[in-house]
Amino acid sequence: MRTGWLTHPRYIEHDTGQGHPERPDRLRAICAAVEKAGLLDRLTVIEPRAAEEEHLLAVHEKDYLERLEAACKTGARYIDVPDSAICRDSHAIARLSAGAGLAAIDAIMDGRIDNAFCAIRPPGHHCEVDRSMGFCLLNNAAIAARYAQRVHGLSKVLILDWDVHHGNGTQHIFESDPTVFYCSLHEHPSFCYPGTGYAWEKGEGAGEGATLNIPMPPNSTDAEYQEAFFSRFLPAARQFDPDLVIVSAGFDAHEDDPLASEDLTQACFDWMAKRTKELARQCSGGRLVSLLEGGYNLDVLATCVVSHLQILLQESEEEDLMLLKSGLG
């Protein structure tokens, strides 16, 4: 498989301050691990670009974009909430982060690559139409989904979010839209930020049924995530039959991550990646874009991303097809 690798040195310059979990060392650890694993020679390196304003406005209100730019220019330390830390360059870097997904989609649609991983920061899935939340300044997944529809004419986009925290922003942006299917597996909202993502939240109006929340209790295991993924997500995803699959790929449900209480191992993330890749092959011609979200144990994050890339690079194995047809594996 031809897998795109999108990252940028400027992502390191998004300064969130001492002690902040979403820190530049996350990208440093990932890039060092990818290089050490010898993957750069196998990946197709694609340069991200800054997302154009018209594509940001397809998701976010103009007033919010202006507030974000102004807050950065004036040297504010955060936007909207204290955990959304910023520096003077954060607005430009956030646009560059959002633009990675656009460049990845362009390369897929042009036939240069089959799938892609975007090692980006700041993350995006908590960002709402009109405000920042939870480290997120622009909603990278939502911007990519709208871009795929508006620029490349794709009718239906599926966003799978396995970050341990519910992607409130992504859900709310598409809540009334039947053309974007949003599924989130996350620690139950009663116990974990941001407190949204109950199972009864299924979309509104024309979008009712196009949202699937799968809240997982604290200390859920690989087997419990796999059962929920296999029995609830995959049937709904196949029925939706997307033209493109986007993964909000957070690795903070790992048992060693400091910001949540789930008990997943790397094997579960690998399992979900294989199932998702096969779903994309079945429904979307293999079109799959993974966007980095959370993951705050540096060693775990780096190892999980390397393994995710290796899965994207591999041709699907006959064993994976058999597992999909017969059971969990």
C-alpha cells in the first residue's frame, strides 16, 4: 500500500507551556520512533499546507476564527478555556494542522497514495463551531470531511473516533447532517471529559441515526472494545457505505495513558486499525485518512503510531478477511 506521511516542523512550535499534557514532545517522540523504525523510506512524504479560510469557514464561524487569530497575535495564553493553551504562532500552526488532512485527501483522490497518517498538533475533535475546547483550536476531522465533499464531490464520509475522550465538537458539527456518519468509542461521559457522548445521542433532524456513540466504562479491556467495535460499529458503518473513512486516532485509551482510565493495549489499537482499513477497502476503495488526536504517554504514543503506520502500509491479509467474516479474532 502507498501510505502518506504528513507532519511539519512547525507543529513543534505550538507552545502550550510547561506541564501541559499536549506538548511538543509528543510529536518529537513520534517522529523519532518513525525514523528509528525505518519507515520513512516506505512512506510517501507529503507536505501539509495551511488550510484556506474558505475551508475553515465551511465548519467554523467567522467570529471564532477572528477571535483565535486575534488572541494569538496579542499574546494571550489560552483561548476560551485554560486548557486550550496558545502562543503567538498557534493560529498559523492550527491552520497548518487542519491543512494536513486536506493535502492527504488531495493525494488520495489524485491516486498518489492509498491512505495516510497525519502526525499533527494541535488536535481537533473537541473544537466546536464557535469555540475552542480541550486542547483543540480547529476541528481537523470536520474540516477534512467537508473538504472531501465540497472539493472532491464525495457524497458520504465516515468519521471514526477512538480517542478516549468523546469528540463533542465533531458530533455537534454534523449532528443534523445525514451525509457524515460519526462514531465515537470513548470512556463513559459520567467519568471522563467532556461529559458528552451518551448512547442516546444519535443525531437530530435529518441527521438522526448518523451519530453512533459507544460509551465504554472505565477499565474496559481489549475484548470489551473489540466486541463493541465488531457488533455495533462495523454493521452500522457498512450500512452507511462511506466514500471516505477518517479516523480521529487518539491513543489515550491505553492502559498506561495518564489522562484516562481505560485498559487497552497496543494490540487493541492494531486490531481496530486492521478492521477499519478493511472497512475502507470494502466501502471506500481503500480511502482512509488517520488524524492524530490524543495520547499522552510518550513511549506508548510513539509505539502505537509506528504500529498504525505499519498496518496502513501492509496489504490486507487473507486472515484479516476471514476474521471479519467469522468473528472478533
